[in-house]
Amino acid sequence: MGITERILADHAARKNGEGITWFTAGDMARLGIPEALFTVMQTVQHTLRLRKAHQVVESHGCTDRWSVQDAH
């Protein structure tokens, strides 16, 4: 399973009532993703845009975490 698929599977399992899941460096380690936090964010963001997915990636100015959010 690729990085984006692992992130989306974790998002589906953990998202809150607003459809948001925050990811930190600890989550990357838990998911077995060795890349840096914001490298993963860029990879997932790019892949979701290419797929015209119903999720978006946001950092909201945070430097220690980013989120996947279900787009409505």
C-alpha cells in the first residue's frame, strides 16, 4: 500500500465528526512511513489533486502537523 493509501485508510478510521484527521510525525512512525512529515503532506496533497479526490490537505499554518479533510 502506498503512502497516500495508508494516509487515506488512517483518515477513514480516525476522522472526527467534521471529517478531519490531523497527522503528526508520530503518526508517520505509527504508519511505517519513514519520510519527513511535510514531505508526506506534499506527496499526499499532489496525489489527491491529481485524482480530483474528495479530500484536501491543510496545514492551517501549523509547523508540527497537517490534516486531511473531507471536502464537501
